[in-house]
Amino acid sequence: MTGPFPPVDAALLAGATALVLLALALLGRVVLGPTTPDRVIAVNVVGTATVVVIALVGAALGEPGFLDVALVYALLNFLLSIGLSKFTIDRGGVL
Amino acid sequence: MDASVLGYLAVARPWAVLALVAGSVFFSLVAVVGFYRLPDVYARAHAASKSETLGALLALAAAAVAFGPGAESLKLALLALFVLVTGPTAAHAVVRSAADAGTPPWTRDRPVADGGHETTRATGPDRPGAARPAPGTARRERPASGGDRR
């Protein structure tokens, strides 16, 4: 194998693996976060990590179509956080 | 472009990807440590909105460098702009809903429940669904907190 010396695909996949492990570690805060906003913020960060992992895996595998999936996932993640934060109080006005 | 410049770019590109991925993992690790160590939801929102956003931007930059210039990099730039705008906005919205629901902020002389260490849940109205504290007792009063604002 005569690729570039730090192999780009391996570096991207290693970064994606590390981010997946960190997101799994963050699920502990979702479980034991005492208030609902703690859990919502933790789930939002897990979703952001998921977007990044999708983009990294798409770059490592050379699949540009993964970027569309990442973009849609980022939109849904934002809407989830806004919706939950509007749902947990009486009326709107969180932004 | 000069051939030697292209050669330097071909050598530097994997190192740039490696450095960006390493920075992304570092800042995401900082965010996770902050989520476990910081005392309340307002402090944890810092870890969410700053460290995690910076880590995400670095990782998206690494993917853009790996793809090279083209439509993919443009799409990744749009994705990075979206993450840069929406990450802190979502954290701000969640924290504002927490403030409107009456979650008291952490202070040195009155620790609140944090879930990782000891909790003072019996003395503070920091449960979800707890009653709103009386005006002026536990939290800073804001004029028209969420009532007449759309």
C-alpha cells in the first residue's frame, strides 16, 4: 500500500471512532442529569457528534452523499432542541 | 501551479487532516469532561456551546480537507456554518427555558443538584416540574420572564 504516510482514511476513521466513544460517554449525563435541560443539552451534543461522525465517515469512504444525510440530521437536531425547550415551559419565547 | 507546490500540498494534506482530527477529538473530550465536572445546567451549556461546536467545526474542516476543493467542500462549509449558528442557539434556547422554569444557578455558598456529586435536592426547587420560586428569593428577577414574549 503506497498511500500518503499518515493515511487519511485511517485518520478520519480513528477520529470518528473517538467521537463515537465520547458521545457514548456523554450518554451518562443524559441518564443522571438531574434536570430536563441537562438531558436536552446532552442529547443535543450527542446529535452534533453524530453529524460530525457521519461527515467524517463520508469523507473516509469517499461518499459525498453522506454529507446530505449529515445536513438533514443537523436540521433535525436543531429542531429537536428548540422543540423540547419550548415544550418544557408554559409558553413560547425561548429564542 | 508549480509542480513543487503541488508536491508540498500532497505531503501536507494528510498531516493537516490528522491535526484537524486530533484537535476535534481534543475539544470534544474537553466538552465531555465539562459535562461531567461542571456544577449546573448553565455551566454545562458552556461545554455544549463552545467546546463541542469548535470540535465539530474542526472535524468538518478535516473532512473538507480530505475531500479536496469542490462541491463537497462547499457542502461541508454550509454544514459548518449551520453547526456554528445552531449549536449555541440551541444551547441558549434550552438554558433560557431552564431559567424561565426557575432553575436556580449554582453559587459558591449554595450548591445545587448536579447529578454527579452530592445533591441538595431537598432544599432547592431544582427538580423538573418543581414549583416556581417566590420572586426575589432564589434567582435573579428578569422583567417579563417569558410571559408576554413570543
